[in-house]
Amino acid sequence: MKKKLSTAMVAVAMLLGGCNSEKQKIPLVAIVNYGQIPPLLASIDGLKRELAESGFAENKNVRYEIADIAFDHSLIPQTVTSLKNHNPKVMVVISTPIAQFAKGRIRDVPLVYSAITDPVDAKLIARTESVDNITGSSDMQNLKALLKFVCSILPQAKTIGMLYATSDCNDTAQVNIMHREAGEVGMSIIAIPVDQMRDIPVRMQEFRGKADIIYVGASGLQSALAVISGEAGKMNIPVFNMEEQSVRDGLAMASFGVNYESVGRNAGKLVVKLLNGSAVKDLAPLFPKIEDHKCFINKKLAKKFAVKIPKNATVVE
């Protein structure tokens, strides 16, 4: 025997249905994130702050859906497709592999990439112009400025060790840029490929007695920073990173890199224009400026490696 719904229950159901219907009318910004690491989370926060300051209040005149693939490339197709089916006004794709897949599959939704080192090398854009339905915000580090910073505090450092993920062209682009910039300041690079995260402890041993510092750039390898730092510590090699939280956590002696909130804010500026009716083809991709870079040094680790702290660095305990 079927039970009849009470008048109150019917009213609640209608109210909820109406609320959901109204919510669906609010423009959706779908965000596909690569993984839960501080730089990428900071970029998402920066994007949302930029929208809020531009008059887009969450759940009032914009709403967000965020999906995370947890660095698992096999999840990219279903995650991107699922969010696409929710009819977003704009889709934000964070990291090179996600952006490349979305660009190849999605034609009718504006795409904004974020936290990608070299979008030209990744074939997302042409030079500094948007292509098809994609534009975005790069996190390209000023590696020449980084190396000058390294030389200023560790003048004896001549060789930089870098791990890079073979599955991510973002990592390959960073290595290529580092090779070029290092040569100009009289330094050299030892670049070691990593196929699987579990290989990192073994691959790190190739830096023993060869690398003067270890640099970890904008890469999915950030999720293994604790392992990299631990192995480097055993070899008494200082670690340089591209974001400040690792310095605060004692995983890196110093960081010099793009502030990821600013990377997210740049992406947010593009999203705002798209929500206001601009066409993707009219929005030039954005790249960080030197003033977007910040420098942090861990006081305890600086003492361990006998580093003199420069005036332009922020010291953390």
C-alpha cells in the first residue's frame, strides 16, 4: 500500500525543487584540478577571489563545481566529460594533461587553463595568442632570476639536480628552459626522469656527489616533495622549491617562484571577461611578471647550510 505524502512534505519537495531549479540558472564555472597541493589550491583561491572582487558572488551570480583527479591521468576523460555535461559557462583546466585533453574534446565551452608552464610548447596556444576556444594563465617561472638568487646565497653551487615526470610535457618544458638559463649563468643541470612516483627514492640517488642543490619546479612531483626532501637531507643537499609553503614546512630551504594566488587571479580575470560576454579569441593569454615572484628562506635550514639571508627574502622560522 502506497503512503500518501503529507501536504508539508509536498511543500518541502516543491521548495527544494524550486531552489535547485533557481540554482541551475546561475552561471557555472567548472574547475578540473590536477591534485591537492598548495600551489594549485592557491590558484583556485586566487581565481575565486578575483571573481568575488569583480562582482561575482558565489551562489548568487556564479557557482562553482570543482573536481580533482588526484594526479591520476586515467581519471581525466571521465572527470572532464562529467563536468562538461553540467553545462558550464566556462571550464577551468588546471595542469597540462587536463588542458590538452579538454582542448581536444570540448569545442562549445570556453576553456581557461591555469598553472601551465609553457602553453605554446604544450600546443594549447600559438605564441601569445589564444587558439580556438582556449586561453589561460601560465605559471612560467623566471628561472634566470631563480638561478641568480641561488648564486647570490650559494656562490659555490654549480650543478642543479632536477627530477621530471616523463608523462608530463610541463616537466619537460621546465627542464628545457632550465638548461638554457643555466648555461647563461655558468651552471649545469642534471635532469633525472621519473616514470612512477615509487621510483623517486632510487632516482634521487643519482644526485649523490653530483648536485649542489635540488630544484623542484611546477610539477605533479610536488606531491612527493616530502620524499624528495627526505632523500636530499640524507645527502646534505639543500632543496629549492617554487612555492612558500614547503619552506614554512621545512621541506625546502628556500623558494623563489611565482605566487600562485596571482596565477589564479590572472585566470580569474579571463573568466570574468568570459562571463561578461567576451569571446575567447579576443582574450590574450596571461603570463607572470617578475613582480609576481616571491622569495622565502627557512631560517633553520639557512643556518644549517651556512647561507647568508638576502634582504629581499621573507624569513620563516
